[in-house]
Amino acid sequence: MSSHNNAIELTDVTAGYGNRAAISGVSLALSRGSLTAIFGPNGGGKSTLLKCIAGLKRPWSGNVQVLGAAVGVHAKRVAYVPQAEQVDWSFPVSVAEVVMMGRTPALGPLGRSGTADRAAVADALARIDMTDLAQRQIGELSGGQRRRVFLARAIAADPEIYLLDEPVTGVDPTTQEKIMNILDAEAARGRTVVATTHDLACAAQRFHDVVALAGRVVAHGPAQLVLDQGVLEKTYGGHLVPLAGGGVVLLDDPHHSHGAHEGHE
């Protein structure tokens, strides 16, 4: 499976919390420049998979390679964007300051930002259409604006790999379109983009590849797999209800609220 064309490689990876595995025996290779959506049920291991790639969680077994090396070796070339619910929005920091955090690995020995850092921040803010809100306190923003700011922080880091946990969840269609346009442009530049999502329509229409994950990899291939009823049934199990017209509806866990499974997926 190993290839210099792969940005990310997982081989038989198992990881979890306490004594419960969230992902089991996951083997996956994602090529450089790919735009990949990871979808599946709540508790299916999507966030855990991203954290293993980001180096935030150590697998119980198996091997993870990022940019041809062990996790952490190229940490500065990887940007991880968590779910919005994991952020303390009361923290007194401006939009521009949050985006500047993306430059931290590139700052000099005294941690001072220079002309190149400020230019990178300005460019990132312009790309997400938030230049006018640069001095606004982060807690004053809408949910969609917050998502875009944290994407801008990742852009400012100029990473080779983007790992995004639910980047388009809970945002309006216009914001979703802006975010996806940016991610598509980054993939076109040769960057590797991996995003978890519950939005199957978005996965089918805007991503190149998809991974169906339900504790294990159910399927990995072209985005059209999202429309394959057999794949959906294997991924979601009893949560999938066929419709008379030939479509399907997903009945998500009614007890789930975003972030509630954090630490257990």
C-alpha cells in the first residue's frame, strides 16, 4: 500500500477510549492532492480517525504514516481544525489573533510575527471574506463565521494536509459553498484535504473521494459511493430507512447532540 504519492497511510489501526475501540483494523491510503469526505454514524470513529492522523491520539495498534514519516515528524505541515463545540468562545481574542495562531510554528525564536506572517494572515482573512471583521472578538461571531475563522487559521499555516472535523455542519448554504470552494482550491494546489461530515449531499457533490466509516472502513472510493444504497446500509445499519421513491433517509441517534460524543468516538 505504501507509496510516495500517498499523503496519509493507515495500516491496521485500532484506537479507542477506556476499553472500547472506536476504530478497529482501519487500513487506508489517501493520495496527495485528494479531497476526501469521511462519513458514517455518530460514534463511528470519524473524529478518532482524524485525531490519530493529527497525532492527538495514539493508536492501540497499527501504524500511521503522514507525508512518508511517523506521526509528528511533519507536524508543522499538518493543520487540524476541531469541531466548533470544542472551543472556548468566551476567550478574549480577536479574529486576526486567532488566525495568527496558525503561524505559530513558523514564528522566529522569540515568537514574534513578521511581515510574512502578517501577510499570510491578511491573505487568509481575505480568502474567507472576513477582512472587515479582523478586530472583532471571536465570541461575537455567528457559528458560520467562526468556522471560517478557524479555517483561515489553518490556511495561514500553509499546511500540506488539512484535517477538518465537521467543517460544514450547522452553517448556511452560502457559507458551506464558500468553505467548500476554498477546500477545493487547496486540493487543486496539491494540498490534501480530509473532512468528516454528516452532509451526504455535500459529500457527493463537492468531494472527490469518500470513506464510509462505521468503526471500520466500509468503503473507500469515488464520491458517488455516498449514493450507493448498499454502502449506506452497511455504514448506518438500522438507522437507514428506504423511501418509496428509491431514496433513503437517515435516522440519526435522537440522543446525540454535536460534541456529546467527544472523547468517545
